[in-house]
Amino acid sequence: MPNQILGTIHTVLHGRAQPYRHMDGRPGGLSAIAKQAVSGPVRATALGLEGDEQGDLRVHGGPDKAIHHYAREHYEAWRAELGELPVLAAPPAFGENFSSTGVTESDICLGDQVRAGTCLLEVSQSRQPCWKLNVRLGVADMALRVQRSGRTGWYYRVLKPGMVQAGDELQLMARPHPEWPLSRVIHLLYTDVLNLADLRALSKLPLPASWEKLVGRRLDSHSLENWDRRTLG
């Protein structure tokens, strides 16, 4: 419902790209998954938050992945599953830019337009977890656990640049696809992976180019893509 308050930003975070390694010690390029909280307002532009970097621009960043949002509520579930890992004590265990309360993947839909501070954002896609989460959490199959759980987080496009800070409410401005909460999208991507009827329905939505290719390949081949490179590195 437009003008509904979905939740509140608890923390805004950004980070610089640093050298990163696979769990076996192999060089893994750069990553900015280890972020720091921002004190005060920060500008959000079409390419993300000022001061935030991405290590591998082939798969991170760009207008369709400008800002990464992860629900603070999920931390309790992860601590219950994995124990009291130090990295789970507080965000950003998952490399998020927004840590929030009040909204999860079940409450927000693909294409939702959301006002945060003076910015207007659009939900572009859910996260496709990669091997860097395995290293970050010290859990060899963390990327697979994240996608199986449905607690992936999501990305925004920035439709209108502006300022955002901790404490800002997330106000729903438009919901063009109420039948597609992110929880349904994630279930289709990682669990009900060859539901051709739902894949056809999803393909009719305005998707990022990478998702258009993914959905199109499943529809054409009636088979699932290999996740190993993404989830294992």
C-alpha cells in the first residue's frame, strides 16, 4: 500500500575495496564486504553511496546494484544456526549498506519504489550470494546456506539521488508488482528452480539484464545453471 512505512534504517554502511582471499588462501581479487558505519547523512547516487566501493565490478555495483539492504532481524536466526560468531555480533556481516528493522524479503516486492531520506529507490533484485560470504563468516557453504534460507537481502536502484542516514524511515511509494514479494522470487531462483510457469511470469517483469539472461536460459534449456563458481569460488 503506497505511503506505508516498511521499516527503519538502523545503520548506513560503506567500505573501501581491499585484497581478499579464498578460504584456501588463493588470491580472490578485491572486496569491500567489510564495511563501516557512517555517522550522519551520506549521499546516495545512481552508482551507490558516496565512499562505498565494489571490488569486482563484473558482478557487483552498477545502477542495478547501487545499494545493498539486509534485514537486521536475520542476525538472530543466523546466530541460532551458526553460534555466536564474532562477525555476527553486529552488521555488516553480509556487506550490507543498509541495516534495517521492520522489513524482510517477505514484506517487499520486486519493483517497489521506496523513499529513504531524500532519496527515491527501486528494488531491482534479490542478492545472489557468492563465495565471499563463505570467507567472511568462516563457513565453507555460507553462500548456499544464505540462498536456501531465503535471507539473501536485496539491491536498490537509485531513481532520485539524495541524502540518507540512520533513523530514516523506509516509506513505500509504489508497488507495481504486489504478486512478486522477494520471498517468492528467491524461492523460484533457488528452490522451485524449474517452475516454468513462474519463470515465464517473472520474465515478463522489467528485470536487470543478468536476470533476463538467467531466466531465459532456464526457460530455453529446461535445466539449472551451475552455481559452483559463484558459491564456491
